[in-house]
Amino acid sequence: MISPCNNIRPNLVGDFPEIHPTALIDPSAQVIGNVKVGKNVFIAPLAVVRSDEPGHDGKVSPIVLEEECNIQDGVIMHSHGGDEVLIGARTTVAHGAAIHGPCQIREGCFIAMRSTLYSASLEAGVWVGMNATIITVNLEAYTYVPAGAVIRSNRDVWDLRLVSDKERAYMENVLLATNRLREDYRRMLIASAEKD
């Protein structure tokens, strides 16, 4: 883990983030409490990943970011006491998105800019378009949610289509670009540390 600032800290019950040493967290991002950050996760500037609200048992459930998650600028993640948030491996959460638990977002999803998820479950490969809102529903694998959609019931889900091959390719390209960016930043930080 590379983070030269005090932006990674415990919550009020003493849970400290568990961060894989290959994760890259921008110094302006905030990672607080019972957060588990996996291998090669990238957390960009001004993101907030905050797991600090205890449940009825006094314990704080985790926010889990699996391998190669891409958490972009200004993303906010939090959860009700006792509820978990899971972001599956190789999922992109784009600029300004808000995810409030309980949420389960499986591997390879794409959560576009300024979208909002609350108490939602997404299977693998789901695309959530810009400014879309998903509340208290479950989405099957490779479901496509268009930009600006409000999905808050099973009836809303019936009208959704599957992700196209073109959209799958776009999702993969975004992840590859972010992985390259993460590694470029890592090389820059290592070079800077070697000069000191």
C-alpha cells in the first residue's frame, strides 16, 4: 500500500482498514474503519470509503473492495450499521458515484459517473449508466441500466436489456486504462521515494 498521508484511519470502535500492499490510494482519498482493500485496487483522489457505523451488536460490518477494483474520483461509499458493502473484483466505480449499503456488486460491473446505488444487489458484469439510480432491487448478470434510469422495483427491472458486446469491450478498456494509470502512479511514487 502506498499512502504518504494520514488519510487511512480507524473508526470509533477501533477497526483499522486492511489494505493489500499493492493497493494504490491517493493521499486525498479517505479510507476509514472496517474496510478491506484487495490486491491492485486503485482509489482515486477525493474518494471516501467509510465503514464506521456500528450495528445493534456494536460491531461495524465491512466494506470489501476485491482485487483490481477501480474506485474513481469523488466516489462515496458508506453503509447502515450492521450492513456490508461488497465491490467485486475488476469492477469500475466511476467519478462521483454513491454506493450506500447494504450493497453487493459482483465481479466486473461498471458503475458510471454520478450513479447512486442503495440496498442493491448486482450480479457479474452489470452496466449502470450515468446518473442512474438503483434502489432495493436485484439485477441479474450482464443487465444494462441506461443513463438516468430509476430502478426501484422488480417491474422496472423487466424493461432492461442485456449488456452488448460493444459495452463489454468498453468496460474492459476502462479497467485496462485504469490499471495502466495505477502502475504509472506507482512507478512515479517509487522513483520519488528513491530520490529522497
